[in-house]
Amino acid sequence: MLLVMAARIRVLAVLLVVLLGATSCSSDTIDDFVDAIDPDETIFDDGDETEASDDEASDADYCPVNPDDASCDDWFDSLSDAEFCRVLPDDEFCEDVDEVEADEADSAVQPETDDTDPPEDNDDGSEDLQVVTGPGSIATAGIDPTAERDDDLCLPDDEAEGDETGVEFNLAYQVVDGELGAICFGSPNTVVEGAWKVLADLVPPGQLRDLAVFAGFSTTETDGVTLAFVQRLDDEGTQFLMAVNLAETEADPAEATLTMAHEFTHVFTALPSEIDRLVDPEDCDTFDNGEGCYRDESIINEWFETFWQRAPGDPTVESEGEQRCDLDSGFFGSYAASTPEEDFAEAFSAYVLRVEPRTDGQQARLDWIDRQAGLREYRDRAVELGYGPQEHNFDRCG
Ligand SMILES: [Zn+2]
């Protein structure tokens, strides 16, 4: 238990820290990312004007991607053998089904995505990024120790001294136009620079502009270890700090790589284009996580509608995660069951680093991510640059 806690806990910091002088974000970056996440490529192509108006329709949407949910048993029972195998071609029962037939059935359930048209994002923002070209044609953001931000953003003033969570910052770099820039607190550190290198390999360069600060911390926590966290630095959610645990990052590079993919989801799913922080919770008709209301076609709302509609308990209450984990083997570990955001983050890291799924529910999560061109780009970069496949070290749910 302790090992699990120590190995898997990550923190999504929702602490709001408003810094004077925070600049507005490059809207190009946000727009590019939204363009890359093509809403037409989301999982169900049945028109969003029909909002699952009856149980049958919602079962047909929900159950194929949550095959382990007991509430779907009746719906599966209502299908003919052929229909069942069209929905779950990988099920043991369907092993005898002709392979060609299964392939056809698969594409009928999962709308075709446009594989021939990789996203061409960041066209108008990348040319002033200093990029280095890795193997193949992958461009990654570099490190320029002389680059400084005009707005002087660094650690929030009261954070450099440490806080009650046991996390203490040791050093921080400014991130300048998507590059790791000058050190702004403490001394340069090769562990943090190594973590940045991994992050820059995995993340398309233009999207790194949403980070303002990249830091290293140590911790005196006793009930689990925070491997890394992301913190919002302005009201709007246009500037973020990412920080990595120095000791843990150095001790386990494979885990640290998963962590980089995991953490960056807490940036790109928290941009103003994804979540509206001005809506009252009672006026939110999607998923409100306590910080804001996710937009209709946001990644987390679509994820929530697909995988969390029938999850027991309050999805914003992390402590109910153990119960959700016990009931659903689709989660990549108990930490994933704590909130929809952590579920997506864990599944995304497994997807990017090609962790082998162990259940149909895990496979469904990876398939969902794979249908989003903007998300698939991360894994393509990882493959091209030699990351993964990584071992499945997630603890078991279900
Ligand atoms: Zn997280």
C-alpha cells in the first residue's frame, strides 16, 4: 500500500495564485491546440442535438466503452451475437468471428478518423521558437539560459519558503516562448533540465508556451509522495507553473517520463478554451470540478460523459476514488479513479508511452484518446523519439 501510494500519487494543484504583472497568453497557442483537437473526431458521431434522450440511446453510447459496468449487462444481453461482436469485437466470445467481419464491425462502431491529415499546428508561432531537431523530423523546444521573460514571472513570492503541504521549491526556471529560459530562483539543476528535455520531446513546441515557470522541489510529505504538480498562475488560466520532485525524478526516469505526460494534461485541459471559470456552478450543465465549468466540447467534459456518467459518488471528491476503483477495472490505477482529470491524465500517460492495457475498459480509454488527432500527436512524437513502450505498473482496479 505504501509503495503504491508512494509510486503513483500526483497532485493537481488547484491553488489559485494571482501574480501582479501576469501577461495574457498567446491565443495562437490555444487556438492551435483547439484546432488540433478536432471535435468532429470525438467518439460518437451521432449528432449532439440528441442528448441521450432515452436509456437505450445512452446505453448504446455508454456501454461499448464501459463493457465492465454491471449496469450494462441487460443491454448487452439484449443484443444478438452478431450485434454483440460488432460492439465488442475483442471479447473472448467473439474470437470465432471472422477477422474481416470484425474489422468491418469495428469501423462501424468507431467513426473513421482522418489519418491522412496530421495536424499542422503552430504554423504561425513556431518560427520564432528556438528548436532543435531530434531523430527524424521532430522539432523539440530547447534550453536557452539567457532567455528571460518580460513579465519577470517566477515562483509566487510566498511559495519559495515552502508551505504546509511539505513541498519546498529548490529552484525554478522561467519558460520563455516555450523554451526553458533563465534560472529565476535557486541554482541550475541537471535533474530539472533532464525533465524539461523529456517534456519538450513529448509536447509539440507551440503548446509549451502555456508554461511560464518550470521548477524543482523537495518534499517532507509522509503520506505519499508528490511526483510533480501543475499550478495555475493567473485568474484566467493562461499561465502555468510545472514542478517536479527532484529526488523522485532522478530515482526513476521511466516513472518520471510517464509523469511528464500526465502533468502536461493538467495544462492543456485547463486552458480558457477548455474550462469556463466565470460560470456559477448551478448554471453549469456540463461537469463543474469546483474550479470552473468544462466547456461542452472540452476534452474533460467529453471524457466525463464517456467514462464517468455512471461512476458512483461525487466525481470531485477524491476520497471516493477507492470505491470507484473497486467497481471499475477500466481505471489505470486507484489514483485515476480519484477525479475525471486524474483518470484522463493517467490514461493519457499510458497512451503516450504505449503501456499495454489489461482490461477492456483500459483499452476503451486508449482507443478514445487515439481518435483525437491532437492527442495522437503526442504519442507519435514519443514513438519517433524512442520513448516506450513502458511497463504496466498501474495498480489494479475492479
Ligand atoms: Zn494529476
